[in-house]
Amino acid sequence: MLSSNTIALVKSTIPLLSQAGTAVTAHFYDRMFTHNPELKDIFNMSNQQSGKQHFALFNALAAYATHIDNLPVLAAAVERINHKHASLNILPHHYDIVGLHLIETLKELAPNEFTPDIEQAWREAYALLADVFITQEEGIYKTTEEKLGGWRNTRTFIVDRIVQESAKVKSFYLRSADNKAVVDFQPGQYIGVHVKPVECQNVQIRQYSLSGEKQPNGYRISVKQQGLVSNHMHSLKAGDEVELSPPAGDFMLQSNMSPKVLISAGVGITPMMAMLESIATLTQPPQTHFVHACINQAEHSFAKRVDTLTTDRIEINADIWYEQGEGHHQGRINLAQLSLPTESGEFYLCGPTPFMAAMKQQLLALNVAPERILYEVFGPHESL
Ligand code: HEM
């Protein structure tokens, strides 16, 4: 329990944290990577170069300070971070390192505002938060490890088969190297892929959504060639090895009979494929609308498979939009043109952030309740 004085002192730092500019965040990461270069094997160094991830930690700490007297409002956000951390195998001693560099950064860059009293309050508040994270993350590690086919940290998988799904997307069928069972996942979840691209000095970890039904002793992911790690993935051949952390993620298909609307753009189709495949196995599936946008036919992944899964199933239908070229609807998705279950449906979104923000606006304009809109962001999390 934090005292009311500690709570007040932590709250007084909200402006400092929420307005922490690039100077503060960059100082923190530079400091941390200089003293603890081993963490470069955990953090996404491409995001570090682009500055994309810099603000997530400080924004999260500002949110913590804001709601420190009513933490349950942060439960969903904390759960999302815990799953991300679990796929990165973040461990208790990492929290000491982050906590130390955080406090030292604030002392060094804001000596007048970050007084000794405030420093002491933050030490207590950070320890409490770290304790919540560590306990919840250990819960995820333990539950996954104890399930049939489960494991902790990483496990070696072999690339069994590679399939070109569209111009820039390849599917990788990954099989456990020991040829033993692998833990089940919920459609919508991701796995962590741990690789060391040749041009990189560090191990890099990326989360990829599972894109289909569980394979015999393995999984399928589908990767768009667009950066350091995905280039490395696209260079792999059948028989190569990759290290995987177990399935994680809180974006998952709810197993109830409410109508489902799966809306994706580009490679955001991947978690929707896992959802669609799982729905299609049901003898009595919920009413399902699969809505997808892509540039053109060449960039249209899983076109045939979606056709196969939706043809002759009265409960499942698909609407596809091409931004350019012939075939399907033309231009950008217009949800008002479709007859969607706006009152009772669950709406799942995945794609670039501006796309999801536009879809959310359209859904709100159709009177869909915000709590029925669920989404997955690829890359550092942003709210829509
Ligand atoms: C991602 C918060 C501790 C490593 C994130 C995200 C948030 C966050 C908000 C973004 C989640 C998303 O994109 O969905 C926090 C808070 C912490 C904490 C509040 C302390 C209480 C740690 C520690 C480590 C760590 C101890 C490891 C040393 C990472 C990494 C990512 C991440 C590697 C993924 C993004 C990237 O690679 O740049 N964390 N985190 N975090 N966190 Fe933490």
C-alpha cells in the first residue's frame, strides 16, 4: 500500500512524464543500452532507430501515475503489455535495470522537479508496479509451460514449408524440432520469433500473428517482407531453424454465438485467417462477415482460401475491396454499404493504425458500442 503522501508526490510528476520529450526518452534508452548492452537482444532496435517505441514506456508510466489510486482501470492495458513482455521473456531482474535507469534519467535531466522526496515516492511506486507485472508475467509463463506441448522461453522449430501467399507475403509452416506436441493457441494470438539477421549484432524478437489452424506439432505464420526481421524471414529455406516463444496475446476470438465481423487490411489479414479457419470448423458457426482491403489482386493474400471457406456456407460471407484495379469492390472499405450486425456483433480490426482508426470511426457512426470493437496493432501499441 502506498501512503497518500507518496500517491500525491507520484501524481505531481504526471506532466513531467507525459511531456517527456525525445531528449528524456532517448537519454533513458542510451543510458540503459550503454550500461546493459545485453538488453539490445530484447528490444526492437529498428524501433529504437526510428524513435517509435521511445514513448510507450513513459506514456505507460504517466498513465500509472494518473490512475495510481484506481488501478483497476488499467487492467486491460496491463494485460496487453504482460502478453507482449511474455513473448519477449522479460524476467524479474530486467525490472530492476529499467527502474534504475528510469530514476537516474529523471534525476539527471530534471533535477529541479525530480526532488529526493519524489525520487523516494517513485522508488516505492515503481516497485509496486514491477511486482504486479512480474507476478502476472510469471502466471503467463507457468500456465503456458504446464499445458500439453507447452514450454518456457524459446524452443527450436524447423521451417517445414514456405508458401508464397501474395506478392510480398509468405507463409511459414514451422514444426517443433523435437517433433513433439506444441501448445494450443487462441485464434488472434501471436508467437515471438527470435532470430539474428546477418546484418545485425543482436538477437531480434518480433511477434507474428498465427495465421491458421494449429499444424501437426507446429504453427503457421505469414510474414510481409518489409523490414530487418521480415527480410531475414523471407531469406529462410525449408529445413532452417528458428527459435519461438509460445503463443501469447490478448486479442482473441470470443467463443460465443455473437455475430463476428473480421475487418482487415493488407497483412493485417493474418489473425483474421486464424479466426476464419477456426469459425469454419464449427458445424454451427456464428454469423460471420469477413471484410478485407488490399491494394490489388497481386497483394491479395489467401484469396482462394477465403473463397473456399465462405462458398456454400450461408453463415459466413466475405467482402473484399481493391484500392486499385479490377475485381471485387473498388476503392476503400465503406462499412455502411454492408448489412452488418451493428447491435449484436463483435468487430475485430487489424491493419495499419490509420486504417483501424478509420474503421473505428465508421463503426461508431453506425452506432456500434466501443466495447464491441477489438483491435490488434502490429508494432508499438497506439490507441485509435
Ligand atoms: C513493450 C511498458 C518494463 C521491455 C512495452 C509497451 C509498454 C511497456 C506500454 C508497449 C506494449 C505494446 O506495444 O503493446 C512497460 C512498463 C514497464 C516495462 C510500464 C515497467 C513497469 C519492461 C522491462 C523490459 C521491457 C523491464 C525489459 C528490459 C519491453 C520491450 C517491449 C516492451 C522489449 C517491446 C517493444 C520494443 O521492442 O521496443 N512495455 N514496460 N519492458 N517492453 Fe516494457
